[in-house]
Amino acid sequence: MKLRSNLGFLGNTNDKIISVQLPGTNGKTLKIKPEEYGEFISFLRYLNKTNKSKKRLSATQEEYLQFLESHNLVYKKVDLKQENNPRLLNFVNNFMDTTDRYLFSDR
């Protein structure tokens, strides 16, 4: 599982709102206002790491993950062997509404 960081998650610490462009929607933005802003940001950073520890997620983190999955903001399939051109993958996946990061390159 990997965060679709190429979508440009932007946090506003004053209003405690996170904005992100939804994939495959031609620029529609989702505004997220989590109860625990700092914890949500930390979880986003954790998902963005390449080498994540295999720790068990808390109930709150599971809820965060379900929310991100329901809005197609994470990749379910991540294969570091196929990451030979991550910039191209990021660019193309801005326009694709899929949880499979490698769908374009596989075709």
C-alpha cells in the first residue's frame, strides 16, 4: 500500500484542513478535516515511506486507510521492481482513476 503523493496533498495548519486533487476527475479537489490533524498527517507520511515497518495499524489508522481507499488516494499494488520510471508513473496516474499504479505501464 502506498500513498498517491503525486496528487499533491496540501495541509493548512491554521484551519486543520488537508486538500488533495482527486485522481481521474480533471482537477476536482477533496477537502479533508480530520479530528486529529497531526495524527492524520503523520499517517500520510507513514504511507509515503518506501520501507514501512510491518507494524499493526491502530483502529484509528485503519479508519484513515479505509477513507483513503474509498477516495482512491492510495495504491493497493506496489512493486518496487516496476518503479523504473516513477515520474512517468506519477504523471500518468494523475489522470487514471485506478488503484493499480502499474496499469498504464503494463499495457
